[in-house]
Amino acid sequence: MIEATTVSWRYGANPVIDGVSVTARPGRVLGLIGPNGSGKTTLLRLLYGALRSPSGRVLVDGDDLAGLGSREAARRLAVVVQENGGETALTVAEMVLLGRGPHLSTFQRAGRADHDIAARCLARVGAAHLADRAFTRLSGGERQRVLIARALAQQATHLLLDEPTNHLDIRYQHEILRLVRDLDTCSVVVLHDLNLAARYCDDLVLLGRGGVVAAGTVDEVLDPAVIEPVYGIGIRRLDLDGAIHLLFQPHTAVERTTV
């Protein structure tokens, strides 16, 4: 479980996250949603310790994140962010093997079991055929799958992902999020696509103007009356075969003057 209590962050004089509290529960997928600039990525970075809030605190399974050493934090929290891995000379297999680092002592080399785990994680994201390729020669979507495989190789109990479907085609968007949902972890994922959030998340936190506008189950948060004012667009919700589908309709000029 990840529990954040009254955490905040500002860039200069501009507060991005202001006194926000959220809870991500074991075995469930928590989606962070909201318009651009609402603080989704900033909140995620607070949850895994890349940013340290001047107020409140973040607990991981009851332990203060600020008090965990880097190795212990990496054993508990696996993170996938929107970075391209730089100009590394590593192959894909070597990149995924880095995920085993938290389980090795300082001078210990990866063993056969570690290589087997890395190979299985590559296969889970549909990238086993890329194992011998240079990471820098991959497309954006291929890199994203490899970075997710590296996170899986950590075998952490919590998984945090910032827009994991970025650069992926429709098939892999669904396959990656289905994989995340099927994991026995506490997962937190930043998503822009509300229909993907509806399909693969259990709980949602809707952010706007630096705070939490709504939090709860997908059914509770994806209420047009709740999300229309935040996104500034007309939304129609359809509940078909037990699944939520959202249809979007931009407001006309006349409507915009009255909302």
C-alpha cells in the first residue's frame, strides 16, 4: 500500500500539488487522471520519492518512504517514466537485467536465475525478439515495452508508471495495461486516455487546480457531471456489457460562453 498524506509541490511561486492525500491499495490499479498541467506526473514523482514534499509524508506499507534506503526502496517500488534511456550502449537484454540490481549485493554479478527472470519479463511484454538489439536502435514503443520489462524484473511489490501507453499502438496499449492489471502488485499509473483508465483501473484520482477533484472507484469518478467541468468538454457515458465507454463532444462557441 502507498499512502500519501497532504503532500505538496510548487515550481517557483506556482503550486502544482497542494495538500493532496491519496491511497493506492494492494492488488489494485490506481489511475491518476486530469488535464495537462493538473499535476499527475508531479504527484507520481512524490509517491516514489523523486520529489520530496515539504509537507505531509508518503508511507509504503506503513514505512516512511523518506526513511528507506535506495536499495530497499527499489525492492519495493519499480518505476517506469517517460525517458528514453539516454545514449546507453546496452543491449535490450542488458537493459532489462538492470532491474535485478536491487536484489544483488554491491559486487555481485547477475546469475542464471537473474538472466532467466529478465528473459521472462521481456517475453511478457512481447519483446523477447529484441533481446540482442541495441536499446538506442529501438522505436519509441519498443523502448517503452523494454522499460516496463525492466521494472517487472525488479519484482517489486509496487509499480508506478507515467503514461506507459505513450508511443504504443492500440494493440500494445491494451496488452501493457492488461499486463499491469493482472499483476499481483499495488500499481499507480498516470493516464491521459479516460477510456483506457475506465477499462484497466480499479480506482481513480481526478486532479485539477492543484488538488483532488474526485477520488474513488472508476464508476464513481467517471461521472460526466464530475469530469465535464474539469476537462471543459461535453461527455456522454455509455455502460455496455459491464464496461464504461466515454464519448466526447467539444462545446460550441455558444455553449462555452454559458458553462
